[in-house]
Amino acid sequence: MARPQVAHWSRLRRLVLPVSRGAANVGLRALYVCQLLELKTRMKHERFRGRVRHRQRVNDPDGTRRNIIEVATKEFADKGYSGARVDEIAALTKTSKRMIYYYFGGKEGVYIAVLEAAYQRIRLIESGMDLAHQGPEQALRALVSFTFDYQNEHPEFVRLVMNENILNGAYLARSKAIQRLNVPVIDGLRDLLSRGQREGVFRRDIDPIDLHMSISALCFFNVANRATFSTIFKCDMASPGALLTRRSQVVETILSYVKR
């Protein structure tokens, strides 16, 4: 099957050439030649742009993966694992369904990559907070405040965790990356508690995993139960004033639990 440009060129030759051959007017011949040259130049430009677009797609696999994960994050957060569809994800990305299978192997692979990216984002920010150079109490306040703010600003993370818990953590358990990503947060809390204990400001019977669970639970609730709690008790849990008050309460609750 002829390409559109080639077919158009052939039709132009058939239509114009007889006229130019039978015409004594040199202007018609010149017009014919100009039309052919213009079309040929345009075809070359189209082929060049096509090659550039192809190279951009081939040479940016990381960008393609990021685009797929970004779109898939919203789909899985909004619809859960069972409700999300690869066809819909492909339709909203800058790539194709075939490339999704090429990079991730299928729906399960995309979903696990989304979970890994979600945990990686929060852990990456935590690792850059430089808590080791802050006093124990100040560092703990900063960590709890960050956790509360992050989860309220990223409800998709909360929904992903909620959906994965509905699935009993089945897909999270298949990811070695997520296991590694969550080791530093516990190590950081252990170090923070040890410093506070050496300074005599923190209790000595606090387990870092228990502390992490308490921080997560208090911050998580404000997002996970916002719709039902707000409806039942006729309060706006998402208003700036409510968030500021609740954030302070969560921080003080954790500090009261940890301090001697």
C-alpha cells in the first residue's frame, strides 16, 4: 500500500504532466516542476520528523516508564487493582499497550512498579531530612509533621496502601525493593530513640517498629477515614484549620508517648 505522500505525488504527475507536455506555455512546465520539488521537499521533512520522533521514543525508556507509572498510579489509586485496566492506562499515556507489556510484563508488573514508586518517593524525602543533626525531640517532631503533611498532600499513596491491604499485601510481598526501601525508616527511628534515651529525654521501652506504626496510624486516619468521619460528625477534616489542629494533636500525642 502506497504511502499518502507517494500516492499524492503520483496523482500530481498524472494530472499535471499531460498538460505540461502538450502546452507551449513554458510557465505551466515551470509550475509543474515547482509543485513536484515542493512536494518532494515536504516528504523529506516528514520522513526526517518521523525518524526524530522514533529516536525520541526509543532513546527515552526511563521517561516512558515514568509516564506509565504516573498514569497507572492514579488509575490503581482510584479504582483498585481489580478495577484498573491496562487499556485505559495505555489510552492516557504517551505510549501504547504493547509498550506497557514490554516494560512491565502486564498488569501485575505495572501495579508492583506503582507500589514501589509510591514507597520510594516518601522514603527518599525522609532520607533527606537530616534528622541525625537535629536534637532527638526536634527530629521526632519534624518526622511526625512531615508524615502527616505528606499523607494529606498525597492521598493517592494512602489509597494505594488501603487497596493493597484489601488484597492482604499479596503484591507488596512479591517486591524485594519495597522490603529494602522500608529498612532505613526503622533504622532512623532506632537511632533517634537511642539518642533521646542517651540524653535522658525518651523512654527506654519504645520499639522503633511500634513507634513507626503509631505515627503511620495517626497520620493515615486523617486521610483514609476523612469521607466517612466528616459525613457522620458533620465536620470538614480537610479544611486548613482542621488540618493544622489535627497535625498539632498528632505530634503532641507521639511526643507524649515517647518522652519520659
